[in-house]
Amino acid sequence: MNREEQMLCRHLMDLAETCYRRDIPIFSDFLSLYEQSLFHQYVAGGLPPVDFCLDGGYEYAERKILAFEPAGAGYHIPASFCALEILPLQAKFSEDLTHRDYLGALIHLGLDRSGIGDILPMDKSCVVFCTAPAADLICRELTRIRHTSVHCVRTDRESFEYSPHFEDIRGTVASVRLDSVLALAFSGSRSRLVGLIEGEKVFVNGRLVNSNAYRLSPGDVVSVRGFGKFIYQQEVSQTKKGRYLILIQKFI
């Protein structure tokens, strides 16, 4: 691990120790997939007797807050973050804004990325998960994205529902090794996509995987930095030549 990674792991362990000593719930900032993987690999196995969970606000969230709770407390306190809806002041004159547009506008306010969770662009609006201090700043300062005037509304995070859209992809692979399934999901050569695995850009269920031969199981969520993510659903059948017909659902 480099110095930044070591500092993150020490910080997460300190949060767990504080939870244990003071017998109170305590929360991290938003963690990226890579940071979550560092936690699982280097911290989770050496925790004091506390419970922990990761929460990003909805199923399949990538950026999540790590919550530590006293062991066996018998209660669960939701992670302390907010959901904001960013809306155009005049929908008929608004631009088609992208994830990059929304993120750029938030960073331009001076926000640190650790205060911002997933950003979900929708039709003429966007939902962003963020920490409470970030929410206060966004509601106060965010008035324009590109040429579109906007305003922000706090939403009830507990009742928030989001159903991602998928593209069903069926195809044959020699095996359900990670490199073979990546080639099918992203329409690339297996040799090119192997570099993504070796470059530590591929995560399965939020954990870094650096083995080309990793075998996927039904329901695994695979995220690839810069490419997107998909769910490996199942092996449908086997061809006469011994190849496997599989189904994956790619997030769009």
C-alpha cells in the first residue's frame, strides 16, 4: 500500500475503535469501490468487536458510507447522508445534462469528492447522495449547471426508490472466467480487457479482483472503471462445442 492507502486504512480502524470505546455509531465519508476494497482486504479482519455495514442509498450503489455500530446493539441507525434532487427552473429550456456535468458543477463549488456519493441523472433532473454539510452547501450555492438554471430539493432518502435500466446481453464464452465475460460485456478483445484487471480497475461486488481466472457466480455485480458495470445473471445452456451461453445485464 502507498501512504494514502495506509492513512485511509488507519482512519477507518480509528473510526471502529472510537465506536467500540464510546459505544456509539460512527460513520465514514463516502468511499469509492477501491477504498471499500481496501477496507475489506486490510481492515475488516482486524476490527474490534463492532458491527459494520456499507450504505449508498439504493441497491447497486457504488460509492458508499461505512457505518460502524456497537456489536449486538439490536438497532440500526441509517448512515448520516442526504438525498438531493437537482431540478431545472424551467424544464422546457433545460439542456440534456450528463453525469459529468453534474459532478463538475458540484466539484466547482469546492466540494471534496468524499462528501458526494452516487449521482443519478434522470429525465430533466438528477438525484445526488451527499453528506449533510455538502447538502447545505449545494442547496445554498448551486444555481446553474452549464447554461441551465437549477434549484435543489431535499428528498426523503428512506422512501427513495431507483430502478436502473439494463441492456440484456446474451453470448457464448469459453468459460465464466472474468476476462471472458468482460470481453462479452464490453465488446472488446480478451487481451485488451486483461489490462483492466491487471490495472486494478475491475471490482466484483465492491471488491478488487486482479485475477483473470476469477470465476463469476450468478448475481455478481461487476464494475469496471471507465467502462460501466453489469450483473452476471446465469449460464443459460451449453453449446455442442462446449461453450457456455450466458446472460448478463449491463447498466445503461
